[in-house]
Amino acid sequence: MLVRIVKLTFKEEHIPTFESLFASTKHKIRSSNGCTFLELYQDKNNPSIFFTYSYWEDESFLNTYRHSDFFKEVWKKTKILFADKPQAWSVHKKAILE
């Protein structure tokens, strides 16, 4: 399993637009082949910062999604809202404590 973490920083006036865009696309993102989990977080102290966490069966599924027409369309609408360059990490989960 691959965990993808993406940090997104938006211009304050574009936060509602991003939230609406995410709400309208999250189910399609989550139902992408190989995606098993999706969450969106907002920073407690800086509401302009969001993080997406998604789980992928492996990197090939993530890459297929990232090269899809759907992703390109959503990314085109998202990137114009940014206040800073997005950052992304692909990581392996090493431990789970419940």
C-alpha cells in the first residue's frame, strides 16, 4: 500500500471554491481504481492550508489516476486557487496503533 499526502495552500478568498470543488469530486477520486481511502484535513491554525491523505494499492494505480483526464481537469481548476506551491509525499505506512 502507498499513502499519498499532499499539502495545498490556498488564497484565503479561494477556500470556499476549493471546498466546493473537493465536495463535488471526492467520490470520483475515492472510487478511482486502486484508491482505498481518502480524507481531507484543514490546518487548525492556518485555515488556508489543507492536506489530502489517500491510500493506493500501489504506485501504478496512483500514477494511472494522476495521468487521467479527470485528474488533469480537477488539477487545472485547483492550481489557480493556490497561494503557494503544493507539496506531495508518497510514503509507506510502517505502523498502526489502535
